[in-house]
Amino acid sequence: MAKGSMTISQTGKGNKAARGALPIWFASIADWDSVRADLPPEAAAFAKASGYAPKPGALLICPDSSGEIACALFGLEAEGARKPHDPFLPGKLAAGLPTGLWRFANAPGERPHASMLAALAFELAGYSFARYRKPLQERATLLTPDGVDAARIARIANAMTMARDLINTPANDMGPDALEAAALDLAKRYGAKPRTIKGAALLKGGFPLIHAVGRAAAQEPRLVDFSWGSPKAPKITLVGKGVCFDTGGLDIKPSSAMLLMKKDMAGAATALALAQMIMDAKLNVRLRVLVPIVENAVSADSFRPGDVYPSRKGISVEIGNTDAEGRLILADALALADDEAPELLFDFATLTGAARVALGPDLPPFYCTSDELAHEIAEHGAQAHDPVWRMPLWDAYDSMLSSKIADVNNVSPGGFAGSITAALFLRRFVEKTGAWTHFDIYGWTPSAKPGRPEGGEAQTARLLYDLLERRYGDKKRKQ
């Protein structure tokens, strides 16, 4: 996080920090009169003289009689709005407020957990990728609102920061070696047991698709595998696509399509972020994390269109397109995960452009083998303001992946239903798992939004942490 952006714990309304913090008043058009009546007289007069109207995102810094800052006003919702205000809208305050210590003087809306979401948005908005240059400015600091668990906010924000840093780092500094090191460091910090299978050992270990995709790169392909928690606890497995850069292989991408390919490991970053939240919260699960890591490079040893490779599961795969490499490395990892039949299996991947055409960058589709779990995912996505949309595993499209010389092709002909057929391809490698869910994420925020700076984003990690926390954590926790 950018320096000065971290929230601090509130130990009581009468403590020294709370008394010294500057108040932020939230208002909508509908309740503006009542909020204005609660303001200090000088602030109320200044707001009237300024013609302030609490439209969504409208910020006004009000002085006291000596010219010092008295408070801030922030608009949430316009009168007659057809939809509720964005619960992350207060994230704009992180950059808009003058430096100093601030507190919420009233609740930022009537939505359940509004203060928690607003504080989290403030925290997430304070992120700045500072590996190659210093942050542009200092940020204001927010006192943790009453009833909000400061440790939980920090847990989520720290994991999201880690994921964003991984995604934003260019491939010259975030190749397979560096991504493996990040995964191993996370495992060791929480006492997990890691192992790496690398290079030719992938063939001996039964991971031919991971090897085929990554063998052309200067840094060898590999699979990172670590487990954490009691073996007697419910088994939860996360699989994240770790393509550190995707040229498209011999089916090479145009240069414009390569510009953001450093983010093709966002699935791995998301899996690691969720794993960090789970382990930090000490949820009662037996967690396993599998990260297949490659660079899809071009060289004399590149895998080719028309090649046929075995998979860990024994399914032979014809390569219809080398730019559909993510599903290949996931296939071997999913087959390994499925061997021990976990209760829940989640995979994350920046898999298809078709998903973006259908739903855009901000709304990842997901595919789920359990209607009950799919309902929970959608519910937590809405509650956590981490939106997703369920798409169908449409059996009738499975034949689109047929091959004349192998068990399956890695792509379907034509441009139809690309995200669905990719999910159907992956489903072939999952049989024993209790419930499997595939997330086809974008992993990137194209333009800054409240709580979401432009750049890498671990989509779906927050909603799944909420879901798993409810299932396997302390149900009496603060919000």
C-alpha cells in the first residue's frame, strides 16, 4: 500500500486518536438537510455559501472559524437514483482528502456492512505500484470505523496488494523464477509445505501439458504445490494459471494484443492472494494451492499447431491453437487436484477474450458444477462488491471440441462460445471433486474506479474469502 494509506485500529470513541481525527460526513440528496443540521455552524454556513450539493462523489472540505479544516462532506446518492450508490464510492476519499487522520462521522449509507466496505475501499484505493518509482503523493489515513474489524480489513488489503504487485510487475522481473519464488515465500511464511516440479521432471511426474507449453522459454516450466492446515479439515484446493508472458506461441499474437500479457499470470496471483487470506485468518480448512508456471515463448522448441500430447489424466489433446495454452497447463494441475477429491476446487485464469466480449473487464464469468455453491458465489459477490456472473456448462457445445486424431482439441472451430468451450475443456479433467468452479477473470482494471486503481486486480479473491470465512471461520466475527 502507499505510505500513509493504512487504516488504524479504533479502541473506543474517547481515545486520543478518535478525538483528534477529522470527521467525514456522508450525505445524499434525500438526507442532506438532516446531515447539515448536525454539522458545526461554520461548516454548514460554508457548504451553503459554496452551493454544495451531495451528488455522488462530491467532496467539500469545510473550514472552521480559524481557517483550519473542520470536516469533509462527501456525497453518496442523488435524489431519485434508480440504483443504490456504489459501496466503494468512498474509496475516492483516499486521494481526495488532505493528508491527516480522518474518521467517519456517520454511516456511509444504509447498505449492510456499509462502513466495512467503505473502509476497505479507502484502503484498496491507497494502493500504488512503487517498484520502479516512488508514489506520486502521500495519502490520508482513516481511523477504523466502529464495529469494523481492522485486522480483517488489513488482511484483505495486504493480500490484494501482494496480488496487484505480482500482476503489475513486467515479465522481465516476473518470469517463472520470480513467480515461483513468490509462491514459495508465501508458503513458507505461513508454515505450509511446498514443493516444485520443474523442467524435465514434469514429464517424469506426469505433467506433459505444462512441459509442452513452457519448454520453449529460457526459464523452465514448473508446478508449485503447497498444502496448509489440518489433514482432517475440509479439503479446499486453489489452482491458478501462471503464464508469466503469453506471446501466443507459434500462433503469435499481434503486438497490440501482447501489451498486457504480463497479466496472464493474474490467475496465479489471485490464487495466492486468496490463499494468504485463508492462512492469515486460520480458517479451519486443509488448503492446497497448485500453480502451474510457464512462459509461452517462441523458439525452435515451441509446441506447434497440430501436435498431439498426452495429459496427466490420460486424455490425448490435439493443439488447435498454441494461443489457447492456459487451459493446457490448468488441465494437468486440475487432474492432480482432482486425484484427492477435495470438497471445493476453484481455478482462476485469464483464459479467453470471449469472456470479455460477453461481460467486459469488470464482470468475470464463472462456471460451477453445484447450483448451491453457484448461488453462494453470486450472493457473496454482491455482498463483497466483487461481482461475477454465472455462465452455463452447456453440454451441447462439448462436441465443438472434437478431434479427428485425439480425444479432444484444445479449441473449437469458429468464434462462438469461446469461454464456455474453454470451461467444458477443463471440466473433462475434474471427476472426483465435490464441487468445481472455474473463474475466467480479466485480472486488470483498465481505468481507475473507486477502490480499484488502474492496473492488476485479483478479481474474485475477496468474494471467495468471504464465502470460505462464513463456511469455515468464526461465525461471530465482526463485519
